[in-house]
Amino acid sequence: MAAKAAVKDVGRAMDIPYMEVDRLAKLIPTTLGIELENALKEAPQLRAAVDADPRLKDLMAVALRLEGLARHASTHAAGVVISARPLTDIVPIYKTNRDEITTQYDMNALERIGLLKMDFLGLTTLTVLNDTVNMIEKNRGVKVDIDNLTLDDAETYKLFARGDTTAIFQFESHGMRDILRPLPTHAHRRSHRLECALPPRPDPRRHDR
């Protein structure tokens, strides 16, 4: 439970009106990973709001104790733990509400004690690739060996450099496409936006200005 989450959850449990709790949570600085103890020191308005209301003071006292604790048990969508011995001999086990058997250790702790965690992803992308290969063979008469594609195809790299990666797994988000595009393209785009935002320059050849 991070700082804001702890405040909001405790406020809900104490039946304090949402608007008041939300206002208090917004006074917590947005510094990444900030803790409530530091937030109270860095934000005078937060400290003043807590000191002025006994209910909020009680809320903060409980939130300080709960901060950092696990809020709920989450399960990795594709993570599978592999062990040569029964997991019950090595790690604590947890059963979800869907009767799934999971470990109570996260992936980093599992690796530290020597267990193997593998991600088995069910990707629609693989079906798309298979359908594409079949369609190319059917419509073009060309058999594409998907397992032995050349890794130096210039046209493919040009496509990536343009950011034309919609529907390409791991490269279709806006952030990834921005990273793929060359820096000169970014500079050109920024300068173009700047020129569009500025008023047109007067033509020195015209005397009526």
C-alpha cells in the first residue's frame, strides 16, 4: 500500500466522506515512492489539515501503520514456477478464490532461493503470424519460413524507423513508436509545431506593413 492508497483505504474503512479523504490524499506530494512520514514533513498543508481535524489525525495514524503492507494477493497472468521438489517443501503456498495454487513469494524472491519462473504467454500475435504465412502461400504461392527470416532486411528496419509498428507485439504503443523514430524526425516535428504556433513573419519586401 503506497501513501495515497493507504490514506484512501483507511478513510473508506473509517466512513469518512470521500471528498474529504480525496482532498487529503491530493495534498500528498507526487514524488515517486514518497512515504507518509516524509509527506507530513514536506507538505505543510497536509500537516495542518491532519492537525486541525481529530478524524483525519486518527486516519493518518492508522495509515502510517498500514503503509507498505500488501493490500491484496495478485497473480502473474503467465508466470509458472518450476521445481524439482514439491513446492510445499520450499515456499508458502496460497490458494486463490479460483482454486489456483500460487506461491506467496514474488518472482525476485523465488529466483533468490533457486526456483525457476517461466512466463508462458498466450499471444494472439502467434495466430496472426500463422494465418499470415498461410495466406501468403495461398494467394502468392510463396512459402515463408517464419523460423528462418533474415535479420538484416532493410525495408523492415525502415518500417521500424518510421514507427509504423501498429499490431506488432511489444512495439505498438505510442511510447515505443516514439523511441523507434530517429531523433532528426523528432526535431523536425518539434520545429514544425513551433513554426505553426508562431505568427507569420512579415515580408520585408512589402512596405504596407
